[in-house]
Amino acid sequence: MAVTATPSTTPERAVASPTGAVAVTAGLILLVAVLAVVDITQGTASVGPGQVWRALTGQAEQGDSSVVIASRLPRMVAGILVGVALGAAGAALQAISRNVLAAPDTLAVNAGSYLALTLLVASGATAPLLASSGVAFVGGLAAAAVVLVLAGRSAGTVRLVLAGSALALGLNAITEALLLLYPERTEGLYKWGQGSISQNGFDGVAQMAPVIAAALAGLLLIARRIDALALGDDAARGLGIPVRGTRVTAVVLASLLAAGTVTLAGPIAFVGLCAPALVRPLAGRVRALLRHRTRIPVAGLVGAALVLGSDVLLRAVTSSQTAVTVPTGVITSVVGAVFLVVMAMRTRDGAGAAAPDRLRIPSRTAYVVTVVLLVGVLVGVTITAVLVGDSTFLLGDVANWVRGQSGQAITFVLDTRVPRVLAALLAGAALALSGTLVQSVTRNPLAEPGVLGVSGGAALGAILLVTTAPGSGSWSIAGAAFAGAAVSAVVVFGLAAKGGFQNSRLVLVGFGVSTGTMALISLLIVLTDRFSATKALIWLSGSTYGRSGTDLLPVAGVLVVATVIAVARRKELDLVSLDEDTPRLLGLDLARGRLGFLIVSVLLSATAVAAAGTIGFVGLVAPHAARALVGRRHVRVVPAAMLLGAILVCLADLLGRTVIAPAQLGAGLMTAVVGTPYFVYLLVRSRR
């Protein structure tokens, strides 16, 4: 994939203003102070401004004083600490990577820290807060290092975001698996994992404040070196700056800041991205903000304003009881998703669509042998999935079940197991075909319904129905999923079409929409009752549990129609996937053809999500593997991709049901664990 380098973040029209930095800093301090005052007057207890003031001056009653001292003040201070840490970390990471989208979220630092802490909790080990912070630091630092290595030294915007999001998806899949496997040990960890600044006393704040202060001081000490790095590696070396050492030191300190916030308040998304971005326009007018010794603390103040502002806004527009249940990170994620989409619309990608891969074209005999092998593997996996599970059967048992002559116990098990296997097969084939169509139409090898937010929209629509109307039927859920997917697709493809489906814009807009939908899903889960929340979590993990034959009808019907369309219009798909000019020279209505294929793709993704929950990476991995095996012609790619998708999801479902039996993991979690390494491989290969 060809991706242009991100433009320099250094403004060129800054005007000298000796008092400007002081004015900006003073204004931000005043804003944070106002938000802090408002924040400590909000809460579930009926403690207003008067009681708060008396509590602060030692004149309040014992109950009011306890509320203010033990709850509201620590929450406010935690909000400031978290905001300052994330804003400063984002500013440092963007400077050393020279990428405006570098942040603790996009570098998977938060996901790494969250997984490390979840592992600690799930293992049953207990550790003091500082030790927990150390564990989170190791996890976050390791994740950041992996992402930066994958992205390469000249990290382009899309590559950095994709590497970070892919790794975060894999790490989060493992985290969710641990949450499902150890529900008693990790009780409450899901809500904490969405990022909440609520505190129970000053202990956490008091222990994390020195860590954050030390890391922030370290960044300020190397601020001059970071200034030089922002000019480029060669310029920095010319000034005698140790490039590698400075970059490693900055990443370590930024990871320490992010780990401190994760330990204190959980992973709060997008503050590290938005805060430096909001400072950037100011630097165009105030020269002092070009220097990171000033920019880093100013970004920290903006981060504090964002976190406190989100908390104040949440408590102002909702009831106090609702505000308690909604993590602050959910609000910052929604705001950050919109912000990311806006930034994506301003991103330039002069390379346009990626050049087609140079793939060998296998002979017809080789193609036939490949398809026969894939069919054989599919049959083997399907038979194994039917026979193996919490109870193991023989083929004779299945034959008796088919003839209606099996015993009551075997009949009961196979009546529930066979629909699950069919759901996995159909969903895998549908997602693979959907990914094939999207990648061909957009000519983007990294496009797939999950990455582009279509699956997230489908999941949001389905979860909305599941949590508000628990007795909804399969057709209703499929309709809700399609409505959500359609809205997401209209937003993503509509915005991306403006630039001719450029790689950067399409992927970044899709990533923003995907993030926004996942934040809204988290909001629905934390606001709903415990039973519906558990059902939604299991469904989100891509589980086929409880599926019946009726649930499979929507995806089966759409898959049949879509397969017929794809095969019948295979030559049109070949032309559309080539370039912009060839289809027009041959008289093909390119816009109409694209729209038709995209509608089919959205239908496939929506019905697959309705049948088997959220399953990522299949739409990305299966088409790539199919092209590598059988070449680029869609008459070959379509059946090969569908077979591979069905095999992958059925195998993931089988492993999820059997590896840790009697406990189970969703197929979506297993495909994320398997798909992440392959996605990483694609990124590494595309860098060559």
C-alpha cells in the first residue's frame, strides 16, 4: 500500500509573541480551574456548592465533608492528572514520530497496559498500586515498541493507525477472553476498562502523582532534543542530537505517563490525540508553543480540560445516577471519533489507490487442486465441529440424528450444536465475500467491513435492539444490524468517495466510525441491566451460542443472492479492481457498479453480524489468502475466499468451544487472536 508521509507538524507562519505563551497558559489554567470547581459540585449526593465550600474550609457536617474529601476531590484531581499525562504523552509521541495521529491509543499503549493489568488480576495475584503501575508500564511500553517497529521509521499516518489498531484489537481480544474466563476475579474490570476517573479516596492519586510528575519532568528535560527531532533525523544528527536515544527515551517516558493513567483511571481514549491537535493551531500564532518545553505542558492542560470537561458535561446532561455508571472514557471516545473523522477529511493522500499486487497466475489444474483441497479441509473441519464439543459423538450418532433415531441426550446436543456450526460456516463465507467486494471496489488491500466501521455499525444496531427488546427475533435483529451497517456505510463511503476512495481517507474515516460505534456500544452495555449486558458481551465476542435454524435464514438468503451476483458480474469486478480509466473506456458505469457492490457487501456484513456477532479480520484475511492461492481473477477468488472464510470461522468456533471446555470463547475472539499476526504480516510485507 502506498501511503504518503505525514506533513510536518511544524507551523511556518508563527508570529513572535513573548506574552502569548503566558496568556495561553493562564487562560488554560483558568479554564481547568473553573471546570474543577464545577466538577466537585456535581455528584450523586445532595452536596451543593455551599456544602462544598464549608467542607473545604472545615465547617461542614461530617457526612458532607466525607463526600467532598473522599470522593469528589480525588475524582477532580484524578481527572487533572489523567488529562495532563495523556496530553503530554500525546504531544511527545507525535513529535518524535512526526505523525499527527500518534497517541497512547493509536500506539496500543493503553491496550497493552490494560492487558497486563488484566493478566495480573486474572492470575489472582495481588499487588500494591505502584507495582500494578509497573506491570501496566511494561505492557504499554512493549505494545508501543511493537507498533513503532511495524510502522517503520518514516511512519505514515495510515500505517501507524493500522498497526496500532490491529495490535490493540488482538490485545483487547485476549483481555476480553480473560474477562469471560475469570468473571469472579475480574468483576467490574470491564467498566473500569472503559476509563473512569471516579476514586475512593486519595490513595491512588497520591501514589500516581509522583510517577506522572517524574515522567513529565523527564520529557521537559529532553524537550530541546525533541524539538530537533521534529525537524528530521538528519537535521537532528547535524545538531549533535542522539536520535535513537532521544526517541527511545521519549517513548519510555510517554508510555510511563500512559501506564500511570491506566493504573489510576483505566484506558481513557483519544485525549492524547485530541489535546496536541488542539494546541497545534495555537502554535501557528504563538511562537513559544513551537518549542516542546512549552507545548508539552500546554497540551497537558488542554488534556485536563478535555477530561474534566467530559466529566462535567456528562453529569450536566444526565441524571447523577446515570453519570455514575457511564465511564468518562466513553465520552472522550465519542468526541475523539468525531475528531478523527474531521482530521481524516483533511488528510492528503497523493498516491491514490494502491497498485495491484503482482501475483502469479496458477494454472487451471493448480486452481482445481487448490479448490478441492479447500473443500476437503472444510468438510473435515465441519465434521469435526459437529462431532467434538462438550460431548463427543461418532458419525453413526450423527446419522441416527439425521434419521430421527438418536437418543434424547444426543438429539438435544446435536439440535444445539449443528446450528452453531452452520452459523459459523455461513458467517465466515459471508464476511469473506463482503471483504472481497469491498477490497475490489475500493482497490484498497486493507479495507474490510470491520476496519471500515461497517461491522461496528451493524453491531451497534443489533446491540441496541438486544438491550432494549430482549425478545426480538432473528429477522428483527438482522434488520437492526443492516440499518446500523447502512448508516455506517453511508457515512464512511460517502466521505471517502469525495477523494476517490483514497487509502488514507477511507481507512481513517472507517477507523473513526468504528471507534465511535464501539464507544456507543460500551455506553449501551454499562447502562443496561446485568443480564442484557452479559448477553451483549457474549454476542459481541462473536459467539454462535444459542443460534437456531431460524437465526440463519437471513444470512443464508443474502449469501446465496450475493454469490450469484458476484459470480455473474465477476468480469465487472475484475475491471473495477484495476483502475479508474479502464472500466470507463469499456463503457462501464463505474459509480453505479461500485454502489451496487457496496450495498451487497453491507448486506452480507450485517446479516453475518446478526447471525454470529462481531467477528473481525475474516473479511481482510480471507480475500488476501485467496488471491495468494489462486490469483486475481474473481471467478477464482470468490469461491476460494468463501471457502477460506468458512474454514477460519468454523475452526475458530470449534477451538473456542473445546480448548478450554467447559468454558467457551467466542469465535470473534479467536479470529482476532489468529488474524492479528496475519494483519501484522501484511503490514510488514507492504513496507518492503
